Amino acid sequence: TVNYLEKGTDNVLAPAKTVTGQTYLSEVTENAIEISGYNKVAPTSATITIDVENNVINFYYTKRTDLSYTVNYLEKETNAVLADAKVVENQVFGSTVNETAIEINGYNKVAPTSATITIQVSGNEITFYYTKRTDLSYTVNYLEQGTNAVLAEAKVVNNQTYKTERTENTKKITGYN
């Protein structure tokens, strides 16, 4: 019987391999198999002489610690990148990580604003989406050039969308060009 166990816990990582019909006192060599998310611990090959009982080989493994995950910050609908992706290295296989969406000037976070993933061998990615703010405003001031004296009441325009271009025309003010 060949067992594939996690070092330190003896958790079974793969079904045991059982071989029957071996000849008494013959030599058998086995090699540790690849197990996704785990590294083999030396020795990775073992030879035993077949006896009447206790014909067991145990191979041990440790979780990989060289994995990473990526967090993306994208605009909803367009998938435009709003901030550099965050890459976190040296993650342990099977561990759980939690991330929260960052604040991005001019944008609202779209739910969910936090995410949890379990680290796998690949595909460790979290993506947060954002929409442009539509609650912004701008003010048009009417001032005398050189003195900044107020010539007319300021105009406030509400409910504007972030990074949207707007055009304003001059206002006729008696006695001024």
C-alpha cells in the first residue's frame, strides 16, 4: 500500500494505491505522485522488500507557498482599468483571503465591495467594479476681469457625471462685454 499524506497532519491527499499479487521477498519501488497544490517532501522514491505484513510506503507533502492572487479594479460596462491591479505573492494553497474594494476618486463601488477566495493553484483573481459618480456639480461665476467683482449670481449645475465634458455660454450682463 502506498499512502499520500500531508506532512504534520497525516491528512490523506490522494487515494491510497494498493498493489496485490507481489512475490514474498521481492523488491518494489514506488515514486511519489504529483498532487495539485502540494510539494513532495524527500524522499520522493522508496523501495521496500515484500514481507508477510507491513508492506506500506508513506509519501509526505507540504502545501505550496509560492502562489499569488490578483485584485482588479474595473469600470463596470467598459472594463476600463481604473487602478493598477494588486498582486499578492507568497500565498499558501488552500488558505482563505479577503479583500475590500478601494476608493477611486470620481467613482462609486458596485456591490459586492468585498470578496473572499480560497487560494488554488491558478485562477486566483478578484475583480471589483465601479461606476462613474453622477452626483457631482459645477459652478459658473460671472466676475469682472481684473477685480473679480461679482457681476451676476453664480449658476450651479447639479447631477453631473464624473469626467463628462460640458459647455457653458457667456451671460449678457448690461454694461459688460
